Amino acid sequence: MAGKDLDILKGVSFEIQKGEMLAIVGASGVGKSTLLTLLGGLDRPSSGKIMFDGMDLFSKSDIQLDQFRNDHVGFVFQFHHLLNDFSALENVMMPGLIRRMNAKKLKAAALELLDSVGLSDRLHHKPGELSGGEQQRVAIARALVLSPDLILADEPTGNLDTHTSDEIFNLLKTLNQKRGTTFVLVTHNEKLSSRVDRRIKIVDGNIASTA
């Protein structure tokens, strides 16, 4: 920034176990979202390594990192980023359609996921016809449709009321337990973060505590 280095994360080191549900917590601006984008290979660290199942992510080229994300990672953001001109079913199918996967198998997987998130009666509704909580459920199903090993969720309940936030978190927890998918969540919500397997608190770019 303006010719100066800006240290965001400093000596952060930890392991995430397969099937774990982990929350990253801390005040705004401490590096939580940066950590999430690094874990997903969206940004490259200026130093250090991120290992995934024995692979050094940042020894890969940008094209190889793209492939890694496609094969292993699903993203859920505070803003759902659904495509407004497409139905809920089409939005969930979209990652597979882009990869030119078998449409019949892809549709079956999308239907199963939309049923699991309680939207089997909203398949053909477009995002503008869905509530905020329903839109986030579609985004969660979309993140899961390619059966990734890891879901990275950045404030997935940040725009929702308390009741809907609880519903969405319960859904994530159920999917984590039933599917064995690893979840890493960035959240400000202390109540929700207390219900995960483990919390990592970031203060000024450092891990202040883990429990």
C-alpha cells in the first residue's frame, strides 16, 4: 500500500482435520477473510506454505490452482452471488454445467441437495422470488454440488436475522455431520462459533487462542 508492506497475517500455523467444523473468529480487519482466501488458493501468501493432503498449494501454477479449487473446494459468501436469470435448480447445477458434466447426473445431485436444504418446492423460483435465507440455502447447495472436500464460508449468516441465522447454521452443521465435509467458517457470531468443533481466534494477524 503506497509503496509500503502491509503485514496482515504473521506466523499463523495450524492444522485442520478432515471432517472438522472450524470457526475463525476475531474483530474486523484482523485478517480472517484473508486467511480464508489463502486456504482456498484465491490469494498467494508472500511467505509460508499451505499444505492440502500433502500438496503444497503454492507450488502450483495459477491454472493448477484453478483446477484444485474446482476439484476440492466450495465457497459460501455473505452475499450469495446467485445468477438472477436462472432458477434455484439451475444455479445449483451451474458449477457442473460450466465443467460440461453429465447433465442428467448433475441434475439428480442438485435435486438431492435442494431437498436436503429444504427447497424441493422452490426448484424453479429465481433468486428474486426467494427470501434471503432461501437464497443462502441455494448458495450452500451450489457449493456442495461437486462434492468438495472443503467448504470455506465467509460470514454465511452475516446478512440474516437471528432466527434465519440459526437455521442456516443448523443446516451447515447437519451437512457437516452427514456428508463428512470439512467446514471452515469466518464469523462474528459468538453464539454460532461456540457450537463448532474448534475455534481459532485471530488478533492483529496472530493466533491469539484455539479451543
